[in-house]
Amino acid sequence: MKPNMTPTKTPMPEQDPIVRAGNFQEVALGYTPEMAALEATRCLNCKNAPCMQGCPVNVHIPDFIARIRENDLAGAYAVLKGTNALPAVCGRVCPQETQCESKCVRGVKGEPVAIGRLERFVADSCMDTAAPVSPAPENGKRVAVIGSGPSGLTCAGDLRKLGYSVTIFEALHTPGGVLVYGIPEFRLPKALVRREIATLEAMGVRIETNTVVGKTVTVEELMQEEGYDAIYIGSGAGLPRFQGIPGENLNGVYSANEFLTRVNLMKAYRFPETDTPVRVGKAAAVIGGGNVAMDAARCAKRLGAEKVYIVYRRGEAEMPARREEIHHAKEEGVEFLLLTNPTRVLGDENGRVTGMECVKMALGEPDASGRRRPVAQPGSEFTLPLDTVIVAIGNSPNPLVRSTTPGLETQKWGGIIADEETGATSLENVYAGGDAVTGAATVILAMGAGKKAAAAIHAKLSGH
Amino acid sequence: MYRILAKERLNETITRMRVEAPRVARKAGPGQFIILRIDEDGERIPLTIAAKDPVEGSVTIIFQKAGATTARLDTLEAGDSLQDFVGPLGKESEFGDIAGKRVAVIGGGLGIAIAYPQAMALSEHGAKVDMIVGFRNKSLEILTDELAGKCERVVVMTDDGSNGRKGFVTDGLKELLDSGAKYDRVIAIGPLPMMRAVAEMTRPIAIPTVVSMNSIMIDGTGMCGGCRLTVDGEVRFACVDGPEFDGHKVDFAEAMQRGRMYKDEEKTSMERHACRLTGGARA
């Protein structure tokens, strides 16, 4: 069959920006079978598959797309599931533009194949009807996975397939980690996360929620008293950073973690039907320029704020957020105050936020990160009237595991030291990966680390 | 699910519950807390661990009907189950070389539910414990009999003088100090204004004073930062750095302001709860 040489991706339908800014339903609506079939014909099925080198979990991309062309969706899904425990998640939240799609030959002249959209289409079409992956019978060896985020779920899935008996320990009441507390419903529906996790449980992966490793039980106890042969630590980057400016403890200043957890995990957008409140008011500012900042801003808009600002001290080009997220936020009416740095949060006599003092910045010489360093412009101070301030300037690794695991070596900034290829830590049979090792990064990198660690744990425990 | 093994109303607003939670029971220490959620749409609320029984695999909590969730919790009975129950969270109390030392444990209102396990633990560590407990009136008095055996002195204060002495717990502490009592440490647990008043009284006479901060929090593992407070000019998280802090260094004014964050929403939830109880139409 002759490839479809259309230079642009088949567009994916989306909810209208004005409409969606008032609801929490998914923004991107997904391909129809016709759209998917059409887009699949854009893939050249390159022999050396450069796209695969861009995928941290080695999805056999040309192979699954070929099966879409052959109208064998079940086959395409089996290919995806062969290396990726969470295709419906990855199809939505992976930054494909810097991963698989960045390596696509079609991207040289025009847009790359819409690999992410196709992955999503296949997963959505098949996840409910596909036969469960039949894992190897349990081999008697037991592995404990700490944290049920993308890294832990991937590691658990791979190890269970290989015959290990796997238990995931999750601190919160619902498994999924950042997929449930961080990423909003309109970008990643929670029902879908539940279905992905259910397929892992159907394979025999056990999940113990409400178990804070480091508090409820320690790594040492899991190995010595509960008889686990190996441990994988995927506890994430869960400690919010604040700017340290005056007024940050006023009522109405949230960390992005708190704001998003209230909204996503605790479903505060349904208060008082649900019991957890969140307060946004008429005007909200989100400090930061990453994907988390975009998520928080878009949630604030949906919660009824008339004015929502992104306040970022560098320019748009320096923003770490995905272009697609920035674009979506703008479409929904989020205003971008670039080259702007907050200096103080202002409050009233009751300690409630009333505004934020900011100063305009200019870009100077490049700093350690290679990005041009923002420098304050004297005399450019101004005040932004606000009800809510959301601080989205990043997270540090959660210290609960490292502080209760003697001998586990960590970086100065708190990240667990782990071998990049295997996840091996300073403790025998203890592995780690994801944000707990790297600091805040992406879902797919965390999954890749979980995958490598699963292979290393298998090699170690099986002796080859 | 976490089964409620026993429930006992200590007075009209305060209830004690024993909940099956074997993992928590195995690890719980003095000063630590749990977070529970009643059901799928429920909020996560922190409650101090009042007692544990690792053999039975149970943890005892004592709570006061203060908001919609505690009011609803109070309607559950033995045999019912809680959706979620996680812990032990926070740091254990540091007793150090407390053996032989004299300690005043001060509990106000529900604070006594937290002060009570503290007094027990201190006594087990060989400290000489005086207990000062405060209630609004006699009908709200709880646990004083259970405390009597563990403490050298139990001073009961009531706001209206209907039992023990009339006055606040700070009046009780002052009287003991005036009568020559010497304390190596004071532990104050209760409403923020009461803890602040105790800390202000002990500051000039330099008695180390520990307070237990019950801030608004969600996850209890350091993730949300909602429970942050200022201690000695530094931002700390009550859930992982506390809940116990040096009372002379806590910014109480800020803590009180943060405690009022959701006052309006709490009222909405309470009205809704009352509505459910009386069979009124649901929103």
C-alpha cells in the first residue's frame, strides 16, 4: 500500500475551549476508527524504527501501527501491552514531541506520525475487551513495590509477568500516584487510570493502599520480617517547594500539590457533594511555567475563577511545559504574565490573600541550566489583585523512605542514588527509580526506570 | 475497609472508637496520629492515636463532634467499617532522659484525649506526671478516672466551677507553680489559644514546653504542605516535622489564621450533615 504523504497529522477533535473551561470532562476526544486508519497510513514502517529509540519503554511502534492498518486492533493492543503497562495513560500524557515523535522520519518534512494519538486510540478501543495478559505462574519469589505511580505500576506489571509475586504499597487511599492526585480529570480521566490498574490486578499484582512505607512499615521490615526478596522504591517527588517570599502562609496560598490533590484526588470540584473543599475565588495566579502550573491554572479556570494568571519569571520559550498544554491553557482564557516574578503575597486583616506584588524581569546571561537568567527590573513593581495563589515551582523527593532506611545513599538534594541502567541502590536487592531518583520529571521516564529495574531485579533474583 | 470494634460516647460531644488496623497498631507510638476517611466521597481527617493494641491489631481514637466528618463518624457503630485508616503518621514524642523528671501535662477539651496517652507514656518512661485538665463544665469531663492512677496529681478545672476548680488550665498551672511545684517540662495539648496561653506562661520561667499542632492537612506525608506553620521563623510541616513543636517558638497567630481557612465551607458541610440526619432533601 502506498503511504499517505499528507504532511500534517490527522487532527484530533477537542471540546470547544469556551465549553470545556466550564467542565472537568476530557479536553481531547480521541480519534474515530476512520481517523486512526487514515493516520496509520502515514507511518512509513521504517526498518530501523528510529521512533522506538525515543521511547523509554520500547513500544514496538511501527508494529502496532501496522496492525491498525490491517484493522487488527486487538493485535495492536497486544503489541502495546507487550512493553507498556499503561498505554491509555501514555497515549494522553507522554510528551511525544520530545520522545518517539521527535525521531519520526516524517517529522523532517512536515509533522511526525501522531503516535500518541494512535496509542490512545488502540488502548481506548481494546482495554475493556482484551483478554487479560496471562502471567507466568508465581515462582515463589516476592517483590515489594513502594508507590503505585507510573514507575511502580510498570515495575510491578513486568515482574508479575515474569512470575514474581508482587505487592505494591501505596500511601494514599487510591492507587495511581501522580496519575490520580496530580494530573487533572480533563487531561487523564480517573476511570481510565482505574481500568489500567485493574488489568494489573487481574494479572495478580496485589495493592495495599493506606500503607506509608517509612511509617506504617519500613523497607528493612519488608525484607527481614515480611520476607520480600527485593524492593523497588518508586515513591515519587512529593514534597512541595515554596518561594520563601513574605505572605506565603496566608489563607489562599496553595502548593500546586495541595490544590491539585484537593481537586483531583479528593474531588473538591464537587463540594459540598464531596466533603473536601477548595477555594479559588474570582482571581487566581499560578506561579511557575511547567505542566503542573498549566494543570493548576486550567483547574482554577474550571472552578469558576474569572481571571487566571500564569506568573513566570522567564519567557514563554523557556517554559518547561509542553507546547500543547500552554496552547490549551491560552485557548481556555488563562493569561500569561511572562518575565514576571512574585516578591510578596498580600493579605487582609483576616489573613486572606488579596493580591501579589510582582516585579518585571529581563533575561540576562545563561545560568547553570543553560537558560538565560532572569534579572529584576528596578522600578517595574506592580500589584496583582488576587484571591488565590498557587505555587507550582517544583517538588523535592519525599524523605519518608530515605530517612527510615539506614544505608540507603542519597544525593544532597534528597534524590535516591540509583544506577541509571538497573536502578540498583547502595542496598542489596533494593532498587529505585522515577522522580524519587531524578527529581520531578515525566510519567514515561518514570515508567522507563520501572521497566529497567524490573529487568535487573529479575536478573538478580533468577541468577542470570 | 477498617472495622470499628467498639464505640463509646465519653460525653455528649466526645466519642472513643477502637478500630481494626493491625499494621498501624504494630507501629504506633506516643504523639503520632492517623488519617481516616469514612467513605468514598469523604474528606481525610487527622486524629491522634489514643491507644493501641498490637495483639488485637487495633487502634483507639478519641474525637469531638466539631465538623461534618466527625459528626458523621459519631453516627457509626461497632461493626461498621471505615473506608480508609492510615498511620502512624508524624514523629513520635521525644522523651529522652525523662525518667525521674517532673512533667506537667495540660489538656484542654478534646486535648485531654491526646494528653491522656502522653501521660500514660511519660509515666511508663519513669517521669513524675502532674495532670491539669480543663473542661467547660462537669458534663464535658472525660477520662479523669483513668488518669488518676498514672499521675501524681490530677487537677480538674472547669470554666464554670461545676467541678474541680473554677478557671482555665493556665490558672491551675499557675497555682501549682506558685505553690512551689518545679517542672522540667510542660506538655500542652488542646485548642490553639490554650496552648498559646500555656506557652506564654512558661516562657519567662524557661520551662521547656511542647505543644501538639493539629493543622488542616490532606495526605499526612509531606506532600501537600497544607499543614505548614512557622516555628522559630522557619516553615515546617505539622504532618512530618511534627505534630509536636517547641511551644515557645510556634507562631500561634498564624496557626490560628490558617485554622480558619475553611470556616465557611465547614458551615456548609455541617448544614448538609444536619440535613441528612433529619431526612431533609439532599442537595
